[in-house]
Amino acid sequence: MAACAAALSLSLPAAAADDANPDKPKLTARPATSLSPGLTLTTLDENAAFERSQAAIGQPVGNFALLDRDGKPVEMSRFKGKPLLVNFIYTACFQVCPTTTRNLQKAIDETVSVMGADRFNIVTIGFNQPFDSPQAMKDFAKRYGLDLPNWEFLSPAPAIVGDVTQNFGFSYVATPAGFDHLNQVTLVDADGRIVRQVYGEKFTPKDLAEPLKLLIANSAIPAEASTVKELMERVRILCSVYDPVSGRYRTNYSVYMMVAGFLTFVGFTIYLSINMWRNRRREDPPVA
């Protein structure tokens, strides 16, 4: 109990200070495992990442050859002729990437049931090479129940990761605890051209299903007017971990999990104490 309370007293002020500042972007903290060798430890600038992401809109998707879950080459041109959704993950991320990808599935389940899985495709690309191998991508999809028939999980060769991510306007940087990266889903039209970027951990029908239906119907998608500030106020556009500049986590959700666990423990202890007191009162004979 004392150790837990001490940990809370050390951790809560930093997290509270971050959350109390409304001007700071809403970020998420995610520990991870291995890092790709040679990547520079730095921080991801949200505004620059957003601008880079938006600059990809209107660009054609390059005909990159990636490996599917069985290790077979798949060229991106294979997906032309149908609308395509693309997101990036790293398989060692055990909270934001799985959550975002599962939420992607939930957001498009209705579109699949109404319009059919054969009307569009989804591609999830593992950017942490060589760790996001075909087998790792297969395990990721199986672990989190991502099993739509029109969904591919692909691994680029380490040599082309930079070209692939740049093409889609996807930004990431290595940190001591994993990666800071955009929570981004890219919408590509049937001609293989990027038409919209959608950000966040959770997706509504307005975010994905509606523009996807327009693409399936060969209709134009209206341009978005949201600025990066507006988006940051509405969604968390980054999967973020450790900030080596400040030397600490920017928003460490493990702190909140620790607090929740501590409060649950305290509540359970109080509950047991009250029950024991009541039982003891029932057992004690009344005083004459």
C-alpha cells in the first residue's frame, strides 16, 4: 500500500501538469519493445506531421511490392479499381495500434454488411522493419480478431519503408519506449489516388463509412476544413510515448491505470471492512 501510494505521489503531478495545459496536443502514451536499428531518437512535431500528411492528398499511391501474411509479394496496383483504406501500425504496440485498428474494423463493419466486402479493400502496413514481418502481422491480426475478408496485412522491405510512409504522408519517429506516430487512416479512390486522411483512435460513420460509401458510388468527397488545432481538440492524432527532450512521458495513461487499480483496491478494502463490521455486530449479543 505504501509503495503504491508513493508511486502515485511521484507520477500524478507530471501527468496532471500535462493535462492541465489546454494548449498542448492531446497525446497517448504507449510503451513498446524493440526499435529498428539506426532510427534517430527525437520527437514528432504534430504540426509538421499533420502538414506532411495533408500534403499527400491528391498524390497517387506508388506501386510498391510488399509481403502478405504468407510471405507472398503483393503490389499496391492490385488494389486499383476499388476504394482502399490504409493504416500503419507496429506490432509491438499493444494499446493504441490494436485499439485504432479494431475501431477501424467497427467503423466499416456496417459498410461491409450493407455494400459487401468485395466493394473496397483495407490494408494495414507494419512500418517497424524487420520486426513487423509477415508472421508478426499474421499474429497481430489473429490476436485482435481482425478477420474481414477484404483486409490485407502487409510488410514492406526495410529498404522501402521510408518511401512507402512518405507516399502516404505517414510520420513516425523512434523513442526509447517505442514510436511516436500518426494515428492515421488514408482513403484512396479507385484510381489509386489519396483523397483524404482521417485521424484519431476512434472512428465514426461520418469519419470513414460516409466518405467510403461516396467513393464506392464514384462520388466526390467534399474537402475538409479542419485545422490541426481543431483536430487536436477533437481527437488524439498521435500515438505518442516518451519525450526525450523533456525526459518524461507526455501523457502516461499507465498512471491512470495505476490510479484506477489503487482506487479499486481501496474500495474493495473498505467494502470488506464494512461487511466484517456488520457481521460482527450481528454476532455480538445485545447488552441487557
